[in-house]
Amino acid sequence: MNIKSFLGKRNKEGGLRGFTLIEFLIYGAIVTLILVALVLIAVNVMGAREKMNVMEEVGHYGKFSMNRITAYIRHAKDVDTPQPGGESDSLVLVMGTGAPIEFRRGPNDNLLIERGGETASLAASENIKFSDLNFKNLSYPDSAKTVRIEMELSFIGSEETFKRKFYTTENLLAAFEDIESVGWEWECGDTFTDERDGQEYATVQIGNQCWMKENMNYETGSSWCYDDDPSNCDNYGRLYDWDTALNACPSGWILPSDSDFQNLETELGMCASGDGCADDISWRGTNEGSKMAADDPLWEDGDLMDDPEVGESGFDALPGGLGRYDEEDNWYYDFGLERVHYWTSDSYEEDNEKAWRRVLWADYSMVNRHRSFKYNAYSVRCLRM
């Protein structure tokens, strides 16, 4: 239909005449149908976006709750409930000293943690409920003490309920200091003082995680200053082998797991799964490394510092370098001002002599995920439990 035929048909004299009533009704119906279709498309798009936002919010609460529970499991000495080989809707952990810690669903379908008469809730949204919570004790004689956590979170909307399930399995390391309280008096963003040596560390909240903004500088076990120069410890923190790194963080803080780092990376914009995503190896993401790095001249020039979003997260990574052995077993330091390597608490599944780590490098804006021999000396960045 051309524009002239739409405006009206010609009369016998060749001029345009107006619509007949039937034609007017037909054209009006067509326009109405088009408008209704556009409205429906817009509503569907808005609904899809709202659902994505809801699922993302549920995902944040699920990951946050899972991280808190697994952090306590790593500190635990034993599991009281459930019994080995059994399962229960509550988890009771025996700590090194002090009262046991219990996780369970509360009366409002929230997640409660209780210790010695103190109780705190780990859920903070009236719309998000723990619709299912189950713990399995996978510990058997002559095996590692292991707990499997299964939880289902629901978002209760006005018209629809969205549900998402979370699963993880965690070993009891029983290698850390005891946690004194379940209270929340200290707030992330405050300066934290390490009571072991009086050193102070700035902190930052990134998504649902609370990180130290500085590398750990506690002198213990197999740890070193880069180039054996104490001033490098002041600037970049100490370098630790993996076994020492597991115990380097103060009470209430942990060496982050591989999944903890993945949560950080996805919070900064990295895709969660697939080629070049958080669960891949080698260099992944886009500019998450730049966001994690401190905007500081201590870094050499390169893609890391050239990114417009450098330093955006407040994580403030600095190039601490590393320590390692050469082919003749001689110890040496390398990559000062170019790189920082961070240990995770996870061993590499296929080779127990290695563990997962992260690397930021001045030449790349991305983040490297790989495994390294545990005798190497890397930086430690502590995560709040």
C-alpha cells in the first residue's frame, strides 16, 4: 500500500477523496493491533529484565550465605550435627575453643547462626526466603571431614515466586584460630587491627564480600620480603608459601578460596562460566584486573594502568612480585613492579603439589587464573568471614 492509497482513493475527477466508514474502521483496527503488540513486547522485555534482576539478587544472597557457612566450616575442628554419613536441617560445628556454632533456618525462613547464646541472621531481605536448607556429613573413618551444603532460596514476588538452588562441598581444615564471636559490631570499611602484631589494614566492601585493601604483612613461618628488603614488606606485604598462607590471616579472616575470587571477579563484571569467563583458566574477562589494581605509580606502565576504570573496585592490588626456585633449586625473586600473585586456599584437584592462584600483570587488564607449586612465595589478601 503506497502513501496515496493510504490517505484516500481518487475520485472520478482524479482528486483524493476521504475514507469510507468501513475503511476508517479497518485502518483503525490495524493501528490498534500494532500498538497493542508494541505494548506487549515492552511489557515482556520489562518482565524479563525484572526477572533477571530478581535472580541476580537471589544469587548474591545465596553466594554470600554459602561463603559465610563454608568459612566457618574451614575453621571447625569437628561436626557434631549431622552425624557421619547422615544429614540434617541444621549444622553444628565444634570449634577449637569456645561454644559450638549452629546454622539453621529461622522462624521467618531466614538463615540463623547461633553461638553461646548469641544469634545473628545472615538473610537481609524480606522478599528472599530460605525455602530449603540441608546439611550432609560426608565424613567417614580414615577420610577427610567433609560437609555438603544444599540450600534453596526463593524470591516471593507479588505475582510469582522465583527459586534457585545452591550446592557446595567443603572440607574441615581445622588449621585456623578460633572465632570469638558471631557479633557484627565491626563494620567493613573500618580499619582492622591485627592483634598479633598491631598492624592496621584498610578494608573495602565489594558486593557481598569484605576484603582487606592491603596485602597481609604478618611475619610467620615461610614468609619473606621481596628482595629481602623490609621496605618492600611495608609497601607490598610479605610473600608466603602456600602452607604458611593458609594460616597467615588473623582471626575472623580467611585466605579466600578459588570460588571466593570467582565471586569477586563476577561482581566486577566478568562472565561466570565459559571460555574466557571466571571458571576458565589463563587470562579471563576484560578489564577486571584493572578494576582490582590500585591506581598507583608503583605499577609499571601497560594495559593494566591504561584502562579508564583502573582502581574502581577499591581492592587496591599492588605489584608484590614473587619468590621461587630456578632449575638448580636456587631461590630468587622475580617480577617486582610488574606482577602480583595471590594464593587461594584450594589445592589443584589433579596435582596436590599445586594450588590455585590469581595474577595481575602490568601488561594485561584481565585476571589470570592458574595453578602453581605450593613452595612458591606469593602475596596473601585476606577475606572477612
